[in-house]
Amino acid sequence: MHSETSVFRICQEGYAAGLPVYAAVIGSGPVILKDAAGQTVRSVSFDVPETDPASGDAVTVLDLGVLEEGIYTLERGADRRRLSVKPAAWNAVTHALIKGLYYQRCGCGLLPEHAGVYAHPACHTAPAADWEDRSVRRRITGGWHDAGDYGKYIAPGAVAAAHLLYAWKLFPQGCSGDLNIPETGSGVPDILSEARYELEWILKMQRADGAFHHKLTKSHFAPFIMPENDTDPEYVMPVSGTATGSACACLALSARVWRGFDSGFAERMLRAAESAWSWLKAHPDNVPFRNPEGVRTGQYGDWSDLDERFWAACELYAATGEAEYLADAETLYGRGIHPDQFGWADVGGLGALCCLFDLGEEAGEVLYTKLREDLVRAAEGALALSSASGYGTSLPPQGYIWGSILPIMSHAMTMIAASLLTGREDMRDAALLQWDYALGLNALDISFVTGFGVRSVRNPHHRPSGADGVEDPVPGLISGGPNKNHTYPVTREKLGEDLPPARYFLDITPSADTNEIAIYWNSPAVFVSAYLRTLARPE
Ligand SMILES: [Zn+2]
């Protein structure tokens, strides 16, 4: 059970030495911060706060500044809450968020020496039938289970892998530690080996003509059983434009990364990306995916593939230097790409990272100068949302959608990019507040990362966590968090209509609408934490 909550909200995993310490306090009246010896370090007075519309709390974010390492106590009247500042504050949680993807591996046994009590035999190893031609059966094993279910989907997987790759490219010292996975000690950073597990599966999902199948799932979601017991037939579902575009982009990016580690693998990925691009050029109109009759697994429908094509053109230019890709990227950007979007449906932000941080000014007037302006403007919007929020969360009250952690982490990524481009510390600090949100600085006083924080999510909508007979959930998985947008009727029954959106959350296993986990929610959190760890005082 969760311990009793207090008026204070903190980053429950502690704070990093060298970075500002933020905490939130509900209500008014001065707050005192004492060190371990009981000496007052800060005395903070502030105006009586207005009610935060997203949470319904009268709450203030306290900027306690940079603090020396140690244990501190926040005090107001009789209410006290301990917090810690330590040199390697986010080391364990960052590595756990990456290793969370290892626990999602499909098609291989998780061994006790890597997975401990969460070990299980190999799952989903039978050949899968082609949905459109059942006489064709292919053995396509590997990849990560997408979320709380056992499906595997190309666009979400490509985006999650790309988050890891950009985290490593931009902030290698923040995410390169050992994870105790089978590849540890191979000479390749573990974060890249983990990404490769997904990339090898993505490669297998390509059709002979270059297109990518949208997903590999069963016709229905499995009950809450372990993956090795989920033996109903799997199907290779039809191809789509968005799957082909995102796989193309991710593989071209990966080809650049692996040139330094495994040139054969890099070459294989680049060839697959080029073949996907040829298919996209031959199919200029989006080929959307809709669940075929009789299929009820995740649809991941996306009615525009322009952003996937844009990202792919950027990555192919970066990988090959061929001018036609740059020209295509410019044209596509002009058709309305959002450079601040990092989710499975809208991937414009990943193309923006390629242009701004890999190509740089070489990308030219549109793809560097204008794109940079557009991104910084979007970051101003994300910063304004954070400033207007009682908890500093970069989300409007109506923004608490299914998987609200994604737009929050996505806004943090945008502000990080803007801070890197401009040197602005206000952007950095607002990104830090989003990380603090994930680890407990929120209305619910909950750390959304399983296994981390004194009040962390205990019952995520995640089949292995529900079925493995182990009391603690699989560690290092981030919950989607509050959602008052598309909620289940049963959630509405339990929580009522009056509860504010930032509190619309149930830490119970059936609540996929508020408490599911997903690979592409872990991955942007890895990007954010890798960045922050590079800023923290050296460990
Ligand atoms: Zn599996």
C-alpha cells in the first residue's frame, strides 16, 4: 500500500547534485527547508496560490535552488517530508527505463541471470500467417511487446528505437551504462544492443517490394497470462504508409549509428531503408491501415504519412548525402510538419533532431534556419504551459489524454532541443520539471515508474506484471498516467465526473485507460533523463 501523502510533492528518486531542486506545496504559509543537522537552509515565503485548474489544488512550485548533497526536510507546521540530493540520483532509474524494454523482449527466453524473478521461457515463436493469404506463413520472431499487450507494431517500435538512438547520439554519457542484458560486455553500449533487438525484428517485417507490414498481432488481445502461454495464432497484418515511412527513417538513422560498430548490419539497414523509400515514392498517396474485419488489437491508425516521409527523407539524406532526399525533405516540410512531435503518430520532431543536430546549417535555410525558429516557438508554447500549471506540468487541463505521459515527455524533448540550440536555462529547468513530474512531483504524489520512488505505481496494466505471481510489478516501466479524455465507463463510475483531469488515474490492473505501460512512453523518458544526467554534477 502507498504510505500516507503529505502537502509536499517531490521527486521521489531524489535530486541530482548540480541541478535546481523543485518541490511543490499545497496551500499557503512559509516553508522551511532544513538539513540533516536540523539547521535551516532555506525559508521560502510565497503568495497565496490560485487553484490549479488541472488538479484542483492550490499549489506552488518551490525553487529551492542548487543544494549540496545530503538529506533535507521540508517543513510547514507539523507536515514534514524528506528529500535527498545525491550525485548519482537518476542513474538507477535511467538504466531501469532502458532495461524495461529488455523485459518486453519477445521470442527469446528471459534468463534468471538477467531477469531475476521476472525470468520466463521464450514466447511467440511459432510461424505467423499472412492475414491476406493464410497459406503464407513466416517465422518472424523477436522485437518488443508493444505495451501491456503482446502485439508488435512497426511505427511505435521504430519511434521507440529512435528515441534511444537519439538519446545515445546526443547524450552518450547519460545512458551508456551496463544493463545486465545478454549483450552486456560485447563492446557495444547496452542501450544500442537493446535497440538492435527491435531493429532486427523491424527488418523481418519488410515485404519483398519494400513496404512494411503494419503489425504482427493476434486477432484479439490475450487474457492476463504469461507470454509463453499465449499460443493463439499470430498474423502478419497488411502493409501501411506510416509503417513503411517510420521503419525507413528509423533504419536509415540506425545505419548511421551502426557504421561504427557493425558495418554489415549498417549496410543491411540502409538497403532496407532505400527499398522502403522506393515503395513510398511509387505510392505517393498514403496507404492507411485499418484493422481488418475480425481484428481487435491496437490499430495505431494515422491518416497522414507526410511526417513519416519527412523524417525518412531527412535520415536518408544524413545517411547518403544524396541531394534528392534533401529536396524531398524541404518540400515535405513546406506541407506542414510539426517539429515538436515525438510520438508514434506524429514523428516530425525526430526529423527535426536529424536536421538540427546532425545536419546543422548544412540542412539549409528551410531545414535549419526556419525549422529552428519553428521549434523554438513550439518550445515557448511548452514552456508557457509549464509556467501556467500549478505543478509546472507542461500540459493544459484538457491535455490529460490516454497516455498523457507522452505529450509531457514530448514537450520536455522539445524544450531540451530548444535549450541546446539557444543555451536557455528556463527551457532546461522546465524540462527538469517534467522529469520531476514523472517521479512524483504531481497531484497524485505517485512516481509513474514502477519500482522507483516511495509511492510508485504498483498495478500497471501489463500482462506479465499481472500474471507472473511476483508481488512487485516488472521494474522500470512508465505508466501512461491520468486520462480524462477517452476513459472507460468503469473508470468514470469509480472516479466520477467532478475529479480534475490531473487526478484521473487508477492504480489498478484493468485500467488500461490510465495505467498501461508502453515502449514509446519509456523511450522519451530515457531521452529526457539521459540529457539531465549529462548536466548533473559528475558521478
Ligand atoms: Zn512474445
